[in-house]
Amino acid sequence: MKLTKVEFLLSAAKPVHYPAPDRPEVAFAGRSNVGKSSLLNALLNRRNIARVSRTPGRTQLINFFDINGTLYLVDLPGYGYAKVPVAVQRQWGPMMERYVRSRETLAAMVVLLDVRRDPNADDLQLLNALNAMEIAAIVVLTKCDKLSGSQSNTRRKEIANVLGCRAADLIAFSSQTRQGRGELWRAIADCLPSDPAPSEELPIVEEAVVEEPPSELDDHE
Ligand SMILES: Nc1nc2c(ncn2[C@@H]2O[C@H](COP(=O)(O)OP(=O)(O)O)[C@@H](O)[C@H]2O)c(=O)[nH]1
Ligand SMILES: [Mg+2]
């Protein structure tokens, strides 16, 4: 995807503050400190459009970014940061559910996992919830530069085993080397609704599909 415009739009605490759902959007979620802000900066070619935080898990706001005027990328609050008060941590699930349920335009959620760690209960709960709500999950393994290529491949298989998916379904990513950036953009683009074909063309497509099989009589002509 060619980036012609990348702008921070707004931070929202509740659905009434969200922008009108007038275009597809893709959200980003992961444990605090997993590298979400860094990934967004790498993805958007910006040094610090998504603030790389030294105090992870503080903000419980949802940040919307306007991409090319045609797509929203949505930065969800990180979860599972021990220093965040339990009462605030408990708000994450309901906040997520409110967000997902109010966004019919949500095309996919990018779920970030640290390549060096096994997915924990929070990660699995999120992936299960997306599955139950029939929202496409794009799983990205972050900080791959911290491992060698072969270590990273091994971890990829191990994490795929835990998730019950194929290793090839997991995108190996690094904000430092920008490994996986193109692959992630392609995965995002694949989840976006494509423009419907012009209606005039539909009858032609149908004709091609309902073509009759040759009858046996024809064979003996
Ligand atoms: N080596 C390496 N460090 C990373 C990478 N991504 C993030 N980090 C570091 O991990 C820490 C947390 O990153 P941040 O993007 O703030 O995570 P967030 O809390 O998920 O937004 C920071 O110290 C980053 O510099 C990466 O791809 N490679
Ligand atoms: Mg962050």
C-alpha cells in the first residue's frame, strides 16, 4: 500500500468519541511492551507517530490514525501490565468488546506476540474472542531481531503449535530491521473489502459460471 497520508486523528475513551465508521479499519492489540508502538511507527514510516512509551499500559485510550483518507488504523491499549491498577486492567476486556461490537467496519485485528515468549492466557483469550466474533486475526511475532534466523523459525513453530495454526500464518516482524513490514501490509490489504465489480459486469460473470456441461448426446453427434 502506497502511503500518501498518515495522520493521527483522535484518541477516544468511549464509542461516542470514535470517528464515523465510513471506511474499513484495522486494529492493533497486544500485551504492554510487546512493541506495538514501534511496529506502528515502522509500518507508517514515522519516527514517533505512535508514542513509544516508557511507562507501558498507562493509557486506556483508543487512538485512530487516518491512512490515505481511506483506512483507519486503530491502536488499542496494551493489556497485562502488572503496574496498572487491577481496576483499570479489568476494564480492558469490556473496552475491547465495546470497541469491536460498535465497529462494523473492523476488517481485521493485528495481534502482536513477542517472538521470545509463549502466548499467555490474555493473548489466548483475545484470539479466542476474535475467533468467536468472526473477526480476522493477523498474528505478528515482534522483536525477531533479538533472535537468530533459525531461533526465530523454531519459536515460530512453537508458537504456531500453541495457537493451533500453521507457522506460515505467523508474520515474523522487527521494527529495527523492518523485517515483515511488506508482509504485514499485504496481510492487511488482503483483509480489506475490495471494490465490488461494476453491476453491468455481473451478468457476464454469471453466464460463465452457469455454462452447461456437454451432454452425452453431444458426444455421439
Ligand atoms: N530489539 C527490538 N526492540 C524493540 C522492537 N520493538 C520494540 N522494541 C522495544 O521494546 C520496548 C517496548 O516497545 P513499545 O513499542 O513501546 O511497546 P508497546 O508498549 O507495545 O507500545 C521498547 O524499549 C522498544 O524499543 C523490535 O522490533 N526490536
Ligand atoms: Mg505503546
